Amino acid sequence: MISLRNVWIVAERDMRTFLRYKVLLIMRAIWFLAQIALFGLVVNKMLRPDVQDAVGGNYFHFYVAGIVITLLYSTAVFIGYDIFEEADHGVIEYLLSVPISRKELVLGRSIGGGLRSFIYVSPMMLFALYLIGISNPLQLLVAFASLFLFTFGVAGFSITLAVSIKSSDKFDILLGVVDALIVRLSTTLYPIAYMPDYYAALAKFNPLTFAADIFRWGAGIESALITSPWTAVLGIVLFFSMFTFLGIILHEKRIEGGGWQ
Amino acid sequence: MAPIIRTVNLTKKFGSLVAVDHLNLEIEEGEIFGFLGPNGAGKTTTLLMLITVIKPTEGTAYVGPYDVTREPDKARTLIGMAFQEPKLLWVSTPWDVLDWHAKVCGLSSEERRKRVRWALEELGLWNERHKSIHGFSGGMRKRVEIAKILIQRPKIAIVDEPTAQIDIVGKHRIWNMIRALRDEGSTIILATNELYEADVLSDRVAIIHKGKLLVCDAPKKLKDSILGGDVIEVVLEKEVPSKIVEELKAINRIVDVLAVKPNCLKIYLNQAEEVLPRITEFFMKVHMPVKSIQMSEPSLDDVFVHYTGLTIEEAQKR
């Protein structure tokens, strides 16, 4: 039987560890602000009115919501790097020796990886909402709940990759490629209307598109949605279920009996 | 009384390498059990199987009543380990590491604070408790690792090379803390390649070499079991030819002669006081001037030599 106390202790450890990467956290926050204050504002001025219409009337608002999602993704993915770092320092052996079950350990890591990302990005999310404005608090709550699941899904996705690949260099390169594709083949930064059809077809099933859509819907940028908000919620739930489950199964299989060696 | 740890044909293979080979051991509750062997002997692999970090290839071990292959989660509730290499993330602080360890071991917040503070003060880390481990020396990291087990106070405490990289004052302090842990009710498994450490701390010692158990008994009994209860160490002016060693062995009451260095012999014998004049006379006769002669009691090193034909340093090099 899984002890929730133990799961929470593991998750809490991952959150505390994340806070120790002060330079990384400060740099990511500066990156976020620079993207908004420089890139977002300048590009917004460059765009024709028809492009502005395609994103709900204000590209800047569309972009700010999208950049929050990319930040949420890139910080939730960080748990995979932690797993490699711990394997390098032998910390994984220590974690396997403490009096908690393997299931509690892997579940806690998945939750911790997602939760810390959500908590870290929350102030930036609120800043984004301050810039965009809030029109429907109930929609916003649904959006927050969905994004909460989205971060767990991304953490599970990162753990799945980390435990499937034995080399940290390969993981680093693969994650760079995945990051380039998953962010660019989504509606986080630009509307689907301007994508070639074959890109748009892929973007429609991208979890980042679902997340960007649901956050924009929550913030009231409804005309920018590519589908119904409930489809986006369903997409996120499926993404969360698949990778949380897969991440846990693979992680447990890999660490049990010294498979990480 | 039933043993608190029992291994039954415990075996671990990594590909073609047999790291632990059908190990059968019994460890009694409340004892300090020395696990002695050179690096690569299979000590750490055995301990990692006991703590369920790795699975045996064959055989099993029982931690208390729990089979490590069938009930690993339950086995881990009885056992804790301070690893040979400190298992710490460089961004962590001693306080965070130890506080989390205490928490995951189920200590209440009050008890946690008390024990973490006590361990940090005892090990001289209190002033560094909120500093990143990144800047710590090897010895300081090792002390943080040891602190984990002192805080946890498990029923079975494994300490793997507890004083490696620690200065002599620190060593004595840690030895006293290990003894205190035993006095409070823990059974201690001490893995070490330091013979003196095993000798002074252990109630019983198991000597392991190339994954196999060679012998297991109280240090005194092991030392007494060596044929030739006395040891004479002779340092000569020049290198000793093997022919001389063979001639020396032929002297009555000399049990064995081992060249520990090209100009240094260890002679295992009975009734040293009677044989010593004959030994000095022998060296004079063969024109081998003697630099020094020292008589001693056999040590665990001698026990290791007796069973493997190698000193622990030589075994480590192979």
C-alpha cells in the first residue's frame, strides 16, 4: 500500500532541490521577462491587423500566454536532468536504500517534478494574467487545474526519456531536439492559421497546444482557440495519464535490482 | 538466538564477473560485525544486496525475518547504510540532507531537529550546516554520510569504510560513535579494508576475498588460529634471495616465512624466544646483515596473509 506521507516526503525533496538551483531559476525568470518585454512587444508592433485578428486581437497577449506554457514545459522537464545528476553522484543508490517503497519513490518524483515547476512558474503566470487581464475566474480555475496536470505529464515524459536513455549526453541532445520540435510545432508562439497544413495537423495533437489553448481560454483570449476548451482539457488529461503512468512503470522497472547501473 | 542477518548462497554476477560467490554468513543481534577484505573483494556488493539496492543473481539474504528478494520494502525498515562514497548532491546542505533523511526514516519533527543538531555538533559540522556541500572536503562529505546512520539509529546499521578520508582524531570519534550506536541496540556491519579498524571495533570478523568468504570468527580466535603464534619481522641490509627464504623455513619451529618487502621478512613461528638466536645466527652465517628485528603478536593482516598468501595491499593491487 502506498503511503501518501512518503510520496509527499519524496516530492518535497525534489522541490527543495530545485530551489537550490538559484542561478538557473533567476536566469529562467530573466529569460521570461526578456521574452515579454523585448521580443513580445517588438513583434507585436510588426504584425499586420489580420494577424492580430487571428490571435484574438492582440498578439502580445497571445504571445505572453504562450511563453508561460513554454516556461512551464522547460522547468517541468528539468526533473530528468536531476535523475541523471543523481545517478552521476550515486544519490540514486541512497534513495533506493531508504525505508520507502519503490512505488512511493517514483510517484513522489513525478509529483515533485511537476509541482515544483507549477509553483515556480505561478508568479510569472500571475504576471502574465495581470498583463492580459482576467475575464472569467471560473474558466481560469479550470485552466489552472489543467495546467497542474500538464506539468505532471511533462515531468512524467521527462522521467520516461531519462530512464530510457543511459547516457546523460544523449538525453541532453534528445531533449534539445524534442524541445525544438514540441515548442515550434505547437500554437504557443504563433497561431495555427499561419502554419502549413502538415505542421498544423501535428500541432493539433501537441500537448503544448492543448496547454496554451486552455491557458488562453482561462485568460479570456477565446478567439485564439483552435478547438473546444474541453478537448484541450481532455488532451491534457490523456497526456498526463499516459506519461505519469509510463514514467512510473519505466522508472520502477529501471531502478529495481540495479538496472540504473 | 536467531541471527539478525543470514545470507544463503548469496551470489552476484556482473556479466562474467562473479562479484559475490555463494556467500553464507550469519550475523548475531547486537554485535559489531567486521567485513574485511581488499577493494573489489565483494564487500560493498554484498551490502548493497542486503539493503536491497541490487538484487542477488542467486541465493538470498534474510534481514531480520524478511527475505530481501521477496520483501525488500520490509527489509529496508530494519536496515540503514552509510555508504563508502558519500551520496550527496553538490547543491545540498548538510542540514537539508540530514533533515530529509531523518524525515524519510519516520522521525517526528522534534526528534528530527534534536538528532540532526546532535549529529552535526558531534561531527564538527554545525557551523557548516547551511553551506553547500559543493565546497566540502572529502572528509567533511564523509562525515555527513556517517551522520545519516547516527541519526537514523536503525536496528541494523551498515557502515562502509566509515573512516576513509577522515583524520586520526576524527577516526577515534567515529569509532566511539559506532560503539555507542551498538550500545543503544543497533547491530553494526562494518565493512573496511583497514585491518586495525576491524580489529579494534569488531566482535567478529569475516574475511572476504574475490567474492568468497575465507573465514569468520572473533579477531582473537582468528589470530590464535594461525599456525605459529608469534611473528618476527626482520629488516635486512640487502635484498633477500628466495633461496635464503627456503633455507630459513627449514629451521625447526618456523611455520612460514613471507617476504613483505625485498629486504623485509615476516617469520611466523612458535616459541620465538628459543628460535630467535638461531635466526640471527643463520643470517650471520649467510652474510646477510640484519638492520632490525621486531617481535609482535599476529594481527588481522597476518590472518589475511595466512588465508590468501597475500598482504591486503598486494591483494588490492591484483
